[in-house]
Amino acid sequence: GQNIDQPTEMTATEGAIVQINCTYQTSGFNGLFWYQQHAGEAPTFLSYNVLDGLEEKGRFSSFLSRSKGYSYLLLKELQMKDSASYLCAVRDNTGGFKTIFGAGTRLFVKA
Amino acid sequence: DAGITQSPRHKVTETGTPVTLRCHQTENHRYMYWYRQDPGHGLRLIHYSYGVKDTDKGEVSDGYSVSRSKTEDFLLTLESATSSQTSVYFCAITPGGGRTDTQYFGPGTRLTVL
């Protein structure tokens, strides 16, 4: 089967660094995505990993370990506007390509 | 901006009534998707389309039907709405030929079934 686990909520302080973890189980792994979703808005694409290692994009980085079924999203120099939900999603090619979403991690950034 | 609009943005209806949600895109993308989002469940795929008149079911398709008679429009119909279908519905597209198959989402429709 397919399963994605990520923490429900996290709190961090403005200016700090936060790491949001995601573990997944899938039989036909074909890439992992991170999306950001502000309350009442649509998800927006943040990052994509298909090979092991770290992808850096400004203040955001995403890491993947395929052998461990593990990814994390690292947010540096946190800003108040980073308060949002972060969705981990896995692309699975079993029975046709599908994207499976985790329930999301709500991040609260406090002053 | 992937040029995706959804209508209506908000709707309140009663149990047993039919409801149609519309997703419209302006960039001739081949792949379109309907998801629902509920607390604790994340985004779940209802139906998707890979071209005009070509559609397939997702993981939570019971109680929903779709149609795509034109490239730009993907309609989601609840034939007889139930309270369990109260949710936020997102349409998404995947730009063709992209290596990552990143999905881009419309603004969402908040549906309440009383």
C-alpha cells in the first residue's frame, strides 16, 4: 500500500531553522514533492526530489533518502509569512502515475 | 500562475441536490485533476482526465462523476450531494512534457452540504 507520515503541527521562532520530516511507503516511487499551503489558499509547489541528496532553493532545502523512505524540508531564517501547512507528496507509478499527498504539517512561526 | 479558475468559489446546498463544479484552464494542458481536501486526510484524488473525453477514477470517486468535452473545462458533478461531501475541492493541472509532473492548483471551491 501507500502511506505518508508527517507531523501534524510544529512551532518555531522567527529567524530560526525548522526541519519538517516526511516518511513514506510506496511500491513504485517516482519522485517526492513539497508544497506550501497558506490557510484558505491553494497548495503551491516548493520542491521536487527524485534522487538521493539535498536540493537547495533559497531559504528552502529538501532532502531525500530513497532507501529509508525519508525526506525533510528545511526552512532557514524563518519569517512570519512562512506560517502555513507543508504538504509532502509522493509520485507513484503503480497502476499508472498518481500523486499521493500526506495530511500536511501546520507550521506556526512566532515572534 | 497556471491560468486555472474554479467556479463557484463557495456553495451551500442541501442533501440530495445535484451540484456541478467547474474547472477552467487557459493554457491547453492535457492533464487535469479533481481533489478534495479534508482535515486530517490531505488531498485525495477524485477523478482525473488525460484528454478530451478521457477520464479515470481516483481513490475517492464514489458519488462523483466528471466530464471533459473541451480541453479547457473539467466538470465535477455530485449527482445527489451528501453531508460527507462537504469539503474543499481543488482542481489541478500538470503541464505537459514536464520532467517533474508538478501539479498546479486552482483556488478551490468550498462546498457545504446541509
